[in-house]
Amino acid sequence: MCPTLNNIPVGCNALVKKINASGIKKRRLLDLGLVPGTKVEAVGRSPLGDPTAYNIRGAVIALRNEEASMVQVSKLGN
Amino acid sequence: MGLTYQSTGTAAFREEAFNFSADDKQPVIALAGNPNTGKSTLFNLLTGLRQHTGNWPGKTVLQSKGSFIHQGIKYTVVDLPGTYSLLANSIEEQVARDFICFAKPDVTVVVVDATCLERNLNFVLQVMEITNKVVVCVNLIDEARRKKIQVHTDKLRKMLGVPVASTAANIGEGIPKLLDLVSKVVFDKLKPKPVQIKYDKEIEEAVSKLEPKVIEALGSELNSRWVALRLLEGDTTLIQSLENYYGKQHLQTLQEVLA
């Protein structure tokens, strides 16, 4: 089973595999820079666990679990 | 909406829909780009104003307007909200898109961050799909130098097909060159030829079927290819904006096609 972006622990890197969404939702994630092959780092989680901040191609962007769970990734470790 | 584009023409249309005052016959420059690329720094440098970056009240672009004089010609500059895309997922994106699309600035300067070009170029492509009149401003070049990043502006210009200038707006570096390119594009001395993105065969076929209908409904005012692509994507916010700016009657044929 491929993990999704919301499962990546803070401080860890992951590689985007696939976006499990369609239409405008998918396009939005792609526009944020989450295209397959992109390295993403989870940089911080808010106290309640949602949203989480990710470093995506040089910009730190916060995503909700709902959005991050649509992003299939492979773990890269620290 | 009482006035529509067809009944008034660009200047009056801009005035009504985007709060431009009537005596604005001067060229309009829009600054667009990702958040934190220095659009407002550039804006402040050009206009001498101290516009605060950030919040955007609703749909108005009134607050972000300023002007400057370059070689005896007065230009109006509009500082658009920073967005990662032009697909109108949020109010900011819609403001930016509607302005580029409907207010038709004489030049859209896309400000990009030299230190992470890769993430910025997606936005450049989106703007280039809407309008030909694009100048790319590779900003934060001083920051890039510090990080030992070299930007080959000449290569970038050839690949994109639009003029490219590198600047450091915080210290004023590269601004004369940028303004030179901007004025050349405004007065058609330089005609950018943005690369056009080719999509899959299926999409291209659908576009070629839809495009004539778009032209039929809207005339050549808008980039028909772009409108067709958005319609295929099922972008409802664009239909709404089209209704707002052009009036419902022009869209009936389009609605029929889509139905």
C-alpha cells in the first residue's frame, strides 16, 4: 500500500507518485507544484494535527488532511 | 449589469468593472505572479507608493492601482494578488484571472522568484495561455546569486517566446531594462510569441470543435482557445464571470453547445 502525504511524519521527505483526485481538485494540487516526481518535505503540523505545512518546490504550503490524503507518495526517509 | 463590453469598449468597461477612472487612457500594466515573489516591492518601487502586501477585499482592484512616468509616458500599474494558479479556486485567483482576462492590461508582467523558478513557471504558462502580451520578470536575482543560482534569461526567453528581464526590485537592479521591455510590448515594438501548449489529441480535437462556437458567442475579444479549454474543464466560475462582464445574451449559444 502506498502511503499518502498526510501520513508522512514531520521532518520526513516523500516523493509524489500520483494524485488521487479529478477535475478542479486535482488541478489545484498540481498547480501547487504536486506533480508526480516532486520531492515534498513535511515541515510542521499544527497542534490539532491538521493542517500540515509542506515544503513543495521551495515554497512552504499548508494542506489539510483532506487534500493531503489525495496525494499518493513513496517515503524517502529523513 | 447594465453595461457590457460590447456596448462600451475597453476604457469604459475597465472603469465600470474594475474601478478605473475615466481619464485613464494611459497604458495599463498588471503585475501577476506567485505569492512572495516581490510584486508589491516592484509596485512600490515603480509608483513610489507604500502599498501593503496581502489582503484583498472582495473583488475590487481599486486599492492596488498606482502610476509612474517612463520616458514621458504615464503608465498605470495594477498589483494583482499573488496566486499559484489562475483557475479561480479562490477569490484572489479569480481577481487575478478576471483582471488579466477581461480588463486586458496592455502588458502583464509575470514576476517570478529566481530562487525557485521551477515552481513559478507553471503560472507563467497559465498567463501565456490567456494573453500574448507578457513580460517575465525574474525577480530576487540578488537572492539567487547569494544561493549560487544562475538564471539563463536568454535561454528562458527563447524557450518561452516572451521577453525576460532579471531584477532585484528591493535594490532597483534591472528595472530600466524591464521598463524598456514593457514599453516596447505596450507599443507593439516587440511582439511576444508565447509557446503554445499542445494537449492530448482528444483534448485538441474537442478544442477545435468548441473554439468556433466560442468565437461565435464572444467574438475575438477573448482568447478563444483558452476559453474553450476552461469550458472543457468545466470551470463554472469562468461562465459566471463571462455572464457578469459580457451579459447573459451573448452566452446563450455557448450554453446550448455545452448542454
